[in-house]
Amino acid sequence: MSPRLTALVRASLLLAIVAAGSAPRLAPAAEPLPKNYNPALAPLPPEEAARTMIVPEGFKVTLFAGEPDVLQPIALALDDRGRVWVAEAHQYPNRVKGPGRDRIIVLEDTDGDGRHDRRTVVVEGLNYVSGLEVGFGGLWVMSPPSFYFIPLRDDRPTSAPVVLLDGFGDHANAHNMANNLAWGPDGWLYGTHGRTNWSLPAKPGTPKEQRTAFDGGVWRYHPVRQVWESYTDGTTSPGATAIPAASPTNAFPPSRTTCTSPARCACRTAWAVPRKTRPAAATRTPAPSFTSATTGPTATATACS
């Protein structure tokens, strides 16, 4: 081999060795992330979560109830005794046929120190609860595809849940369905509804052609007349209803209303809430006389003036 060719071969080998030695080494393949991987920090203990909340000046957050006394809360309601009713969504996001693992508890502060000291499991075996309210001697529960009333006596059910309406959608996904219940100042029970799981709500046994399709908005139910109405439409996935207190700036005049209970209403003047549609008087269902749990809540409706 000529000296020149030998020099070229040595130079090529040297470059190859240098290049090989300086090449970055590939890291070994990373372990696949767990299916439910969450990079967020671990949740704070209840006391610490309350202490570290940022609130406006002059306000303070204290703990009323936390884990393990309340688990998977998805809805809550206050009664006229200051107790907190909580729906626990243990079944989410896995719907089952038949009885589920959801339940309703009530928390009470008997000594007035701002923390609950009494916890009672009231109802068990519910399936996919998404809304809760209390009134008229029982619980109003949204559990798609059904809307229930559960009559109570001494915080114990006196019958199986009564299906007031069915046809609420649960066919598309685990979200975007009927949820959240809240009493309005006009005596109606208001609820919200997601867009995807559209519904055909009506009393059980109502033919499909007589039902009204509904999604993405706010609906309401009259507890005495047993009437369902679409209140507003056009939202995507509402999850709460807040009705502001009456004030002189409201454009709606005082109106007669129906009390949810004498203690909550005390025959006061309430402000009417605007609604999308108002059936003519001739088409409204007359107030039924509730005498059994099969027809609805046992209660006396009190008209306020």
C-alpha cells in the first residue's frame, strides 16, 4: 500500500473512532406511564386544604366535613335545620344496571361549633346520582335516566324511590347529562342539563311522540302540579344554577309562589323568575292531592302572597 493511501485509511479510521466515541448514547426506553397517571401533587389533607384556600380579605375557610366522613361528593343541599345533605357518587364513572353504590348522607352540627358531629346514611343503592335537593318531606334525586322523589320520615325512607320522570339521556358518555337541582324563589325545582346526552323527559309511560327533546340548558319541575318545562336552551355543559336575590333592579314583578315548606317560605313575597315558555292556564295540570308515595310527595302546598 502506498504511503499516501495508508495515510488516508488511518485518517478515515480515526474519524470513525472519534465520531463513534462522541455520538450521544440513547437512554433506555422509559417505562410506560400508568393508565391513571396524574402528575399533580397528592391531594392535601382536609384541614390543610381549607387552611390554604385563598379568599377575599376578611373571610376565612374552616372545615365542616372531610374525608373519610364524606366521599366522592357530587351534589349537596341544605335543609331548614341547617343540615347538609350530600350525594356521594361512588358508582361514577361506571354505570351498572340495577342497584348501584351511590348513597345520600346527612351531616349535622349539633353543638354549633361549625363542624359536623353527626353523620347519618339515609339512602343507599342508588345508581349514578347527579343532583339532589330536599323539601316537601323527602329528597329529590336526579339519577339518569330517572328523576326520583324519596319520601322520608325521621330521616328514613318510607318507600322505594318514586319515579316522577324518566327519559333523561345516559347513552352518550359519562358526562353532559341532567344534573344539579336547586329550588327557585317561584317554588319550581330547577335543574341543569349537558349537551351530549340529550333527553326525552316525561312521566313514565308517556309515548315518545308526546315527549319534548331537550339538551344543553336549564329545565324545571313543579313539585305540586307535577309539570316539567324547558326553561332555557343553548348551553354546553352547565353544572350549577344560581338565582340572585330579588332587588329593585330586577325587571320581574312580585308573584305568587308555592313554598317548599312553611319554614322555608313563611308566606313571603317572592320574585318571579322569567321562563322560556308559559303554558296557558287551560293546559296546566291542576295541583294533585298527594296521599301516597306512588303519586308523589306528601305535603301541603302553601301559597304566598
